[in-house]
Amino acid sequence: MKPLDGIKVIACEHFIAGPLCTMILGDMGADVIKVEPPQGETSRSLGPPFLGGEAAYYLSFNRSKRDITIDTGTPEGIEILKKLIKGADVLVENYRVGVMEKMGLSYQEVSAFNPRLIYCSISGYGHDSPLRDKPGFDAMIQGESGFMDITGFPEGPPTRAGFALSDNVAGLYAVQGILLALMAREKTGRGQHIDIALIDSLVSFLTYQAGNYFASGESPHRLGNRHPVITPYEMFASKDGYFILAAGTQRLWERLCHEVLKLPELTKDPRFLTMADRNVNQPQLKAIIEELTVQKSTDEWIELLEAAGIPCGRIRTVGTVLEDENLKARGMVVEKQHPTAGKIRLLGNPVNLSDTPGEINLPPPLLGQHTEEILKELGYNDEEIKELKAKGIV
Amino acid sequence: MKPLDGIKVIACEHFIAGPLCTMILGDMGADVIKVEPPQGETSRSLGPPFLGGEAAYYLSFNRSKRDITIDTGTPEGIEILKKLIKGADVLVENYRVGVMEKMGLSYQEVSAFNPRLIYCSISGYGHDSPLRDKPGFDAMIQGESGFMDITGFPEGPPTRAGFALSDNVAGLYAVQGILLALMAREKTGRGQHIDIALIDSLVSFLTYQAGNYFASGESPHRLGNRHPVITPYEMFASKDGYFILAAGTQRLWERLCHEVLKLPELTKDPRFLTMADRNVNQPQLKAIIEELTVQKSTDEWIELLEAAGIPCGRIRTVGTVLEDENLKARGMVVEKQHPTAGKIRLLGNPVNLSDTPGEINLPPPLLGQHTEEILKELGYNDEEIKELKAKGIV
């Protein structure tokens, strides 16, 4: 048994935030039907690299779904989509604000014929926002949310995360909203509209940085790889690279000085007595520690730090991480047979449920791979399907 | 009505991942009881800044909860905690692996007396991992997950996100797991164990960067603020700062050249014809565009780009973002009266549910603010409570 067995999801989606959300719902047992235009969504062609004709980009967000092509620019296409929505529990859409309305598929309209429907919209700034008409690309939101201004080095430029951070976070909040609405429906019998904005989602991650601003009135700045209120807690250079050392408590700090750095006098230095002292005098402390750390390799430091029980870590490449035995043991790298690409690897699902676990049900679909199957489930016969295909509607 | 009305959550937690998770559950209607040691959890003292004696850091993760102090180093303390757990639907813990076991509160032990309990553990590497005994601080995980190696500039060092990214992501996956387990319990009648690892959580965000590695066998590198397969889609310097320009489609690219840059010849330049061409020749294209962009201010460029319908954005400071009228209209900045700090501002909840919305129920609690109230709910009388206090157990 999977947690979302019996839940049907219609996915009017493209790029990342919608697809990530519905992929997770699919992993957890929902029957997800992805609706694509007959030419396929843009992200099928975002590459290289490609595998079996599909962009790795598309493969990353679309397993555990079935796929139907529909030309929603035609009345017949809209008719099919309405039939799908009529039988669904959840609709997810991450089109620009106004696109669903133009198709006659606003929440008001579809809830009239499916009042139990949970309708989740994901957009850049939100459906009731004064900025609702602005497009919502992740790179914009990384800048507009404040994230880039606090990421990177004081002497360098604002810095973007190396993946679509706001899309990812919004996708997770969308899942959360849908699960909450499904639970609420058990009691009320009604569906509802969920309105997720990329900007709200990423702003919510400012957490203590926002709290610091609210408390002090001072906007936080880029601090490189250090922490504003924990020291030493940052990246240090070694002889052959970098490593992270995170001495987050007084006990760890003292153990670090005595057992690893062999500089017990540091613990008595008035500049470094308490965490507050170390926060203020971080540049001096960093210089003292780094003078030592550049003399040994990362491997040597990790060994010393681990032996002393000091939290530490490596800067690993994506390739190293994904070949890691620990992650494989955790099911975070999964192999799946794909119709054209053969055996492909996918990231696993990080939510481990002991009694009703999810799984990757299906490989990412080919364009329109399940069009016929889904149309038949809606009651169309072979003749009608042939005609819809001939007209280019599916 | 709120989605989690009637759900009782016991929070054995500190720092971020656990507190963020239970704060969200509290916003959505759950009765969250946070268990703190009599001296308070470390994050109450992580500062400055402080407000009314509380660290802004603590205030950021702990609204919508009640608070009880328990010395879990005593048999009487464990007894109180067991009573709390006995009456709970959910237990969240983000202690080091083994700490709950030492208290006799492993999943096996507590499910024996509360088989409907949903028990969510959050740790650095996961409870069944070969690395389970390693501590799990966010800064380590940002390095170990591959995130830092793909964030920053090719000529610069690996770069940490300006907040506790892996903690935040793990907190959201924990919420997700708990909601899924609550739904499953409706059918099975049983609780279950949820095992969330910071490393799995942040690795899941590698998405297309992992997909690119799986497809090509080549580990992605830091690309600064550009996108690997969309160009131009990055930050440009202006006369007085920076801005983001995200021309994610062929149509937008052509409009950018004609209407904004006034360089129609670029669309015919063989180096920049298709997205794939622009991806390969990104450095040349960036140089051409930036030669223009440094001649005007960010305000001027944003106006020109918006007029032409080209997605664009500013690099905003955290302070600017949090004073933004749009975010306030979205309920993302909320005022709440705090017992010692007076009126404080908090980030709102980004999950907007039209029919059963969440809300910030309670301000972040003072240490042990609800100890008596909660003990009385467990059946302790005034005499007993007085004795527990005298002994320093609560």
C-alpha cells in the first residue's frame, strides 16, 4: 500500500515546480496524468545532454507519471481536459497566471463541475498578488527573494544557487498544500484552491536571516562560507582543497583547540572565549586556523577531526556524491528501464516511510505514451481516438 | 477549521530542521508541544540579535507551539515525556542518532505503547545509514551533498547558501512524510517511522544537475550565475549594480535583441542562432550584452525589459524584500505580540489554502511557558507539579 493510492492527479505543467510536485505525488502512489501539447513541453528539448532522445532535464522531473498529449488550443482538446479534471482529485498547474482562465479552467469554473477537486496553482508571485502578471522564472526569484544578496563572498558578486532553488522549494510547498487539502476534504467533503508563489516559498527559507533583520533592522550581508552567529563554522583551505569544520558548541570549540589544532592557548585568548567573542573576531580566528589547515591535506584533516568527534565534511562533486555507497544504501540512486534510453539512473525519494513507502512507479514517459490508454479510460472508442489523432488534437 | 485540528505533536527538537517542521504543523492547526531542557535549547542563545531576551534565531523557528521544560536525564522526566508521547499523534525528533534510544524512546519502544504514533526522525545521514553516527550540521551537508561545488563562480571557491539550506529542505520533507503517514493511518490504523536525512534531502534538490551527470558521466561545475542549458539567463552588471535577465525561449531571445538591446543582427549571428548555440557561446554573448548593460542603471533596464515582456528581476537585499508591499499583501510578514519582546514580526506561511487556511496561532514561547498547563492536561495536580519543579525536573 502506498499513501496516495487511489488519488488521481492531472498535471498541467512545464519546467520544474509543477513537475517536481506531481512526481513526488506519483512516487507516493497517486495516478498522475501529465498533459503536454502535441509538440511536447519545452523542457524535453533543454540540453544537451540527451538520453534516448529525451533531455536529462526532462527525465529529472517526470518519472512516476503517465503522459497524454492534448492540443488545448482546440475546443475538442479542452473537452478532453475537462473530462480528465472531472474525474480527478487534484489538479496542479504552473502556467503563467491567466492561462488556465483563458482555457475556461479557472478554479471557479472547474469547481462548479468538480467541487471535491483540489486545485493547486504555482506561479512566480501568486494569483492574488499585485505582481501576478509578472512571469516567474527561478533565476529572477533567486534575486528578488533576497537569496542571492546573502549568498557568496563580501568582496564578490551576489550568487545564484547551482540549481533551481525557488522552483524546488515551491514544488515541496505545493505537495504540502495538496496533502493538507486532501486531509481537510476528508472532513469537509470539499476541495479548495491552493496558491503557491515561488517568491513566498524562497522568502520562507530566509528564516533566521529574516529574523535577524526583524530584530535589528539591519539587512544581512554576504558572509562567504561562514555563519553569522556560529564560529568557527565554515570552509577552510587545506593543502589540496577545502573542507568544512563546524564547531557549533563551546565543548566542540575546546576539543578542537586541544585535540586537533593543538593550540590550547586559543581557548584562553580573550578574543575567542565565548561564541559571541568568536563571532566578532572571526576574521582573526579564521586566519590563525587556516595558517595550520593549509599544511595538511583534506583527508588528513577529516581523519583528525573525525577522531576527535568534531563535525566536519568534504566539498564533494556531484559525481562523487552520486557514486557514494551511503547514498545508494539509502535508495537515493535508483535504476529504471526507459522505453528509448534503456537503463537510466534517477534520484530516489528522500521521504522514507517504514510502513507505506513510496517507490518510483514508472520511468519518465515518452511524449503521449499513454494517450490512447487514458482516452479509453475516459470512454473514447478506437474510432474516436483515430479521429482525434487525425485532427492533431491528441 | 484548520487542516491539522485535533492532531497532537510532541517536538523533541533543537536548532532548525525539527523546529521548522513542527512550526509548520502548528501553523496548520496541530497542537505542538515543544520539549526543552530546563536550561533551554542552544538556539535560544544564538545571537545577537536578541529581542526581549530571546535570540532572533530561536524566534524564527518556534511560533505556533507550546513549550514544556523537562530534564530528560531523570527517570521522572522520562516518565513525563512518555505520558506526552502516549497521548500524541506525532513525535518529531532531530537529535543525534542514538539519543532517543538512550532515553528508552526508540520507535520500537514507543510504538509498543502507542501503535498509532507517527515517529519522524531527522538526522544528518539517516537512521539506517552506515554513516548514522556522524553528526549532521547544515554546513557539512552543504559541502557533502554536492551543492557547494556547483554554487559560485568557476574562478572562485565553492559557495555555501546564505541560510541553512539542508535543514530547511529536510524540515519540509519531514512535514511531507508526516502528512503522508497521517493519511496512511486513516486506512491502516497504524503509525510508522519516518527517517529523513539532511543529505538525502539536499541531494534531491540536485534534480537536473544529477540528471546531467547520470546522462553524461560528467560532473557539473560551478557556472557562476548562468544556467547550464538556457542562455541568456543570468545576472548582468548595470551602471549602478546588477539585474537578472531570463530569456528562456527563442521568442523571448528575439524580442530581447529587437526591442531592448536594439541589436537585431544578434539573432542572425551564427554563434547565437539557437538555444544550443547560445549555450555554447555564452561567454561571447555575455560580453556583448554586458557592454551595453553597464551603460544604464538597473531601474532603466528593468523598465525597458518589463515593457518588452522579458522576464527580469532585481538583486534585492533581505531588508528590501521584507518591506515589500507585495509580500505583505501575500501575508508573508506577520505581526504578533510576544510576552517579553512586545510586537514582533515573523515570516508568514507560504501555503495558501482557500478553504482551510493555516495561521500563526501563538508567538514563539518563553522557556517552559506552558509547563504547568501541559502537566495539568497530563493529570498532574498542583502538589505534584510543585514537587517536580522543586526537584528541577521541569
